[in-house]
Amino acid sequence: MEGQLPIYQLSCQLRGHDDDVRGLCICGDTGIASSSRDKTVRFWSLDDAHKNKYVIEKVMAGGHTSFVGPLAWLPPNEDFPRGRIVSAGMDTLVVSWDVKTAQVLHKMKGHQLQVTGLTIDDNGDILSSSIDCSIIRWRNGQLLESWEAHKEPVQTVIKLPTGELVTGSTDMAMKLWKGRTCLYTFVGHTDTVRSLAVMPDLGILSASHDGSVRLWSFSGDLLLEMVGHTSIVYSVAAHSSGLIASGSEDCFAKIWKDGVCIQSIEHPGCLWDVKFLENGDFVTACSDGVVRIWTKDKDKLCSPEDSNTYAAQLSLRRNQMKKVGGVKLADLPGVEALKNQGTRDGQTLIVREGDNGVAYSWNSRETKWDKIGEVVDGPEDNMGPKSLDGVQYDYVFDVDIGDGEPTRKLPYNQADNPYDVADKWLLKENLPLAYRQQIVDFILQNSGPRNTSLNGSFVDPYTGANAYVPGGPSNLSDIHKKPNFKHIPKRGMLLFDAANFDGILRKIDEFNNSLLADSVQKHLSLTELELSKLTSIVAVLKDTSRYHTTTFTDAELRLLVKLLALWPIPMLFPVIDLVKMIVLHPQGATLLMRYTEDGNDVLAETFRKATTSPAQLGNQLTSIRTVVNLFKSSGFHNWLQHHRDEILDLFSPCCNSSNKSLQLAYSTLLLNYTVLLNEKKDVDGQAQVLSAALEMAEDEKLDPDARFRVLVAIGSLMLEGHMKKIALDFDVENVAKAAKASKMAKIAEVGADIEFLSSIP
């Protein structure tokens, strides 16, 4: 337990980086690589003179233009006898280096935003993850393939011993991939999944912004949840002995055994990364720019002098972080402040005396400071007003402008106008005024329910009638009518744009063989020529990068329509799955639209057949996803609006289904209809969708992602579709209250959006 004697002690400190050490990589038994905010990668090898110490062997600079984060290792071969290191970071580049020469081998450009993770597959290909939501596979310095792995930023990617990939994302989920096919989604974390690691012979470890570390079986079952950190957990690692290490923003590395924290090791700064060496020692990357190695071997401990110096560093940090009277001890004036006279009788002054804060009161009659006593913060101090620069505020927020920028302090009082606060703060911090609306949104989302409405006379200087002059007063001549919300109103359509094309063709071939063997239905089977046409369709659909130039033939579309019309209902779902993807192709959607005209609506008839009771799951799921994808093409918008009643009625059983995929598809259908009907200002349609969404939102067993989408639909209809009064009549406030209590952040946030919207007169 944590009260026992330490297991690990400091072995050595590797100094050389000029800024935060952001990433680590164990390079076999040859050394350790580290990356930094200082834009360099450093390779540390064992010191020949001191076998337990490491020295800088190579500094790899000039490959990156911004801070470097994830690292990966390619072992030595004939061409690269010292091996290769792969690095990536904020500049969107993936860079490979020759360790022997410290020279850049390849600069790989393909990601649009920061690269967050790297791993090497069994073929030596590099896999990278990014904030742009994608995974890219690189081979010999060239982009081989890419795909969208999550709808929100991908924070990490690892390879399993069996060859599959696992990704973690800001969407709070993990996904298991075989090639580009997602085999399973792990759901459980309540905030961003930041780091992943393989637990040898057991499962997958995940570290999250929710402060927890979790262990999952390879099949997706949650085996252990480890809670002990008090802030974001940035990294996790495992050793074959069964030990787990984690590093956190709370400045502690923790060692876990069987789900129990057996040791906490304090650091002078944030822990960005942790890795185990094969011998059981482990390495930490700290924001103070130092790489540290920790050991259980008494023969490898650092000198007593180094140990004492490290203890002094920690003591200094504690004093810098210590607060008295709500103010950091380090920010208090020293005792020399007592030389200055007070301004009024009874004035209180707190000064720093050693490791303590001591309060004095000004005695006007005797013109001296009387000592009151030592000031100690109680456990409730964090619940009260906050102090910044000696001034009390309702809130003092830590604002993260983005990686690469320091955190800024933003003071705010509940009665303040958030726009005015944002203006003044951005000018004070010398930040771009383009951040203004983001700051206002941040304040509104983090300051809780407002007792007062926003100042109705305030105008956004970017959209108001008069120009905004930095440093001048905000224009108050117009009306800022709507507050801003995090998740509503929804803009744009959601789609189901993934398909297992090989599986679709195999299933069609299987069904076709069944028809060939049936003397009664043999006439419905496909010829070799017709099967080749389906293969041609799939070839076009797979080449997504050329959708703007590729085309289908009329004969190919006629074949699909024939199958939809004539094949037995139990055999329809792979054909509908093809149609689901064809409607995402610009020319495919245009061709298919012809078959919905002149009283011969093939799509409507297909959806009716596919949902005929008792409906097959495959038919239901592919059909509703096809309808969802129709929203991409504006040419189908009138069709969708015209068939709204029937579509919602046909798929309404999905609302009560226990199948999570059907729940998600139906909630997406409601959300897309919300966007369309708000654009069309179709009040009757809005009311119908609102009713269906409210019914779905009340289901406590609803899949979390489906619940989030119907809540966004409800909020968007209330805000943009003027359905607020109807929603209030249907007790939307209770729906919002239940959502706010959710452990899933995005559900709680949209619940707060709806609650706040409901409270506005």
C-alpha cells in the first residue's frame, strides 16, 4: 500500500533538454530517446564508465519547427546499424532519423493538425494518429493509406502483439482495428483517452483526462479501474512483472500492482510520459526538462548528494504551490513589506516568513504592524472565492490556449458581462481577438447557472454595426440576442460512411449461390457478367479520393435497382448496404434519384419491404443508415421532407430497440432531420421530430452516443426551430436535469445547454 516503504528510488537524472520533455521511447537495449518542447529529439546511451548512468549520444535537431511529442523505434538493420527513431508533434510532421548520423531520413507530410501518437507494425510500417481525427500508414517515407478513425481528435495509437491497432480519442472511446476495419469500440471513460499501453498477456491499459487508469481485456471487458491521481493522466505503461506505471498532471508517477497503488513518486512538474525498461526500472518525462530513471536495485541508486538535491527541488515546488489565504505562498511579499506603513487602521497584510504565511494588522496609533499569527488554508478554501493578484473573484479559471502556450489565469465574477471580461482579458494577455467568442463560451460553460441574464445592450464587436477599437470601450448600441452554447444548434449532417465492401460482395455471392441451387428461385440469380458489375461498383466506391471524377454506368445502377425489386427480402441487406455507400458518391446519388420519380419510387418501396414485421436486424440497420446518408445530397432533401411521416413511422421501432447500433442510427436520423427541418422552417416536421427525440431521451438504458445526439436535436429544435414552448410542455426540464447528472461530459454539457435555454424568458 502507499504507506509502505518506497519500492522505487531515483537512479539518475538526464539533463540536456531546454524545455518540457514530452515523450519517451525505449530503444531496445541500446538506449532511450526523449522528445521535447525545445523541438529536439535526444538519444541517451549507457555511459561506458558508469554502467548505470546514461549520457547524451545524439541530439537530433532541425527536423521539427515546433514541439516534439510521440516517438517510436525501428531496430537496427544492415542499412541502419544504430537503428532509427521516428518523431512527430505540433508541426504536423512525422520525421524519421538515423541514430548513427542524427540526420533526417524522411519528413512525412500528410496530417493537417498535431500528430499525437506513433507505432510500428509488424511490416515496419509507421502508423500515426492526429488531432485531425485520422490514422495514416507510412511506408518508406511515403503515405500509403489513411482513414478517419474517430469523429473527434485521435490522441494515441498502439499495436497489439497480434497485429491489431488500438486508438484512443477525445470522444472518450477506444477502438480496436484490423486494418481499416473497426472490430470493437471500448466505452467507459468519461473524458479524453490520452494514452494506451499493452499489459503483457492480459489486455490493454488506458489513461484518461478523467483521472483514471483502466485495464481492459482484448475482447473489450473492463477488468480494473485504478483511481488515485487528482488530475489528467497523460501516460501509462506496463511491465512483464505485472507492474503498471502512470504519469499525471498532478506531478506524481504512480506504481500499481493488481489495481492497487503501491507507490507515489512526486516530481517537480507535470509528468508527460512514463516507460518501463526491460530490467524493471522505469523512466519519466517531466515538464522541468529532465528525464529521470527510477530503480529498485540498491546498487543503481543515485548519490546521497543527488538525492538531497532532488528532495530540495520538491520542497521548493511544494512551497511554490502552497497557498495561504487563497494566495500562493511564493506570490506573497517578503518580510521587507513590513517596512512600509499601512494606509488605514486595521489593514491586514500577509507576508512570507520562511515556509509560512504570517498575517499582520496595521496599528495606526503606534504606527506599526502587529503580528496576528500564521495563516493556514482549511480544506474548504478551494470552495470559496478565488484570489488573483490580491483581488477576490468568484472564479479564477486556468485557460489552456493550446499546446505550446502556457496556461493563463482568467478571473471572472458572476455578475460580470462575459463579453466585456473577454475583451479586457485578451488585450491584457496580448492574445488574438479572434479568441473572443471561444473565451465567452468557456466562461458560460464553466461558471454554472447565471442568476442574471446577459446584458442585452452588448454587441459583438465583430458583428456589430460599429468597428471595435482595441483598448476602447465596447460598443453598447445594439443587442446581442442569443447566448452561445457548446453543442447547439447542430450544423451539417452526420453520415455512416464506412463499409466492409469485401464482406458485402461475399454475402451477395453466398446468397446468389443459394438462388442458383433453388430450382424455384434460380431465375433471380446473377450471371458472371452481373457479378462483375457489382465488383466494378465496389472498386469505384473504395476509391474515395476520386469521387469527383469517377462514375457509374446506367447498367450498373439498373442492376442494383433490379436486385432491390426482385431479390427475396431476407437477402436484401447486402444490396442495401451498397446503396448506402452509393448515395454518398455525387454521381451515384444523382443517378439513384431518377428511380424515385414518376410514381416508381424504388427507395421508398425498399424501405417498406426492409422494415416489414418481423423485420430482420440487417435490413433495418442498412436501411436506416441509407436514409441517414441521403441527407448528404441536397437533391434528396425534398424527398426526405416529403416522406418524413412515413420514414419516421417505419423506423420508430428502433427507438425502443435494445440494439445499440439501431439506437445510434435512429438518433442520427432524428438529428439530421432536425438540421434539415430547421433550415426549411418546417414547423410541423420540427414538432414531430421533437416528440420522437424527447421519447427517446427519456430511456435511461439508451446508448450514450445515441442519447447525446437526441439531446443535441432537442436543444437545436428549441433554439433554432422555435420548439421551446412545446418542449417545456413536454417537461424537457426534467430531461435536461437527468442529462446534467450524467458522468459523460458531453451529455452533461448539452443537458446544461438545454437547461439554460429553458430558463431564458
